Amino acid sequence: MRFLLLPALLLLASAAQADDCLIELKADDAMKFDKTEVSVAASCKSIEIKLTHTGKLPAASMGHNVVVVESANVQAVGQDGMKAGAAANFVGADDKRVIAHTSVVGGGASTSVKFPGSALKAGGDYSFFCSFPGHWAVMKGKLVVK
Ligand code: CO
């Protein structure tokens, strides 16, 4: 039994480690993310965000993306993103406050983005939010670096 258990435990341990660098979010037609807090390990070389829109509404009316910023910048980046428009995925061109962002997707679609772990510092105050017009105020959560 011992000989079977040990490889199983090692597999579980390595799976958990990989997950620390992957942020998986779902968003729906009710303008909500399924999580209000996500976390990544400070040791991540690369971080991946995967967003799945589980709703049915099109991107033009209920589009969602994931934008990562320092928490203090959510409102300003959200407002500037609205001005940037749909073709820019509601993210201002060359906005240095944007640490990472996905494209905007509609119901049934998914998207992802990878960015270097070095973009985040342990103990920093980061948030993720959707920059689709009007969404940033409710579609947001904390990104904790552990
Ligand atoms: Co949204």
C-alpha cells in the first residue's frame, strides 16, 4: 500500500503547485465572476488567466474580460477602458497601469492570457476586474500574491 500511495501523493503535490500559477474565472449573463478572490504564488515564472463566459448573451451586450491592476487603479483604468472601445477590448492603448488583460468574450466563449510572474510583487494590493462598460463597479475581486 505504501508503494502505491507515495506516487499518488507526489502527483497531487505537483498538481497543486501548477495551479498556483493558473487563475481560472467564470463569468455569466448576470454580470458576475464566480470568485471574489484569487491567488497565485509569488514564485510563478509565468501566470495564466483563463476566463470562461458561461452565459448566452453576445459580447456586444454582455462582454467580459479580465484586467489585472493595482487595486487603487480599478476605477480609473475601467473608465479609460470604456473610452478605448470594444475594438481595443476596453483597455486603453499602452496603459502602463494594466498589468495583464484578456480579450473580451461573449457567452459560450473563453479566452486566456499569460504574463510574467515578475509583474506582481508578494504582498502587493492587486485586483482583477471586467472593463466592459459599466461592469468594473461590480465585476471585480482581489488578486493575492502568496
Ligand atoms: Co463584464
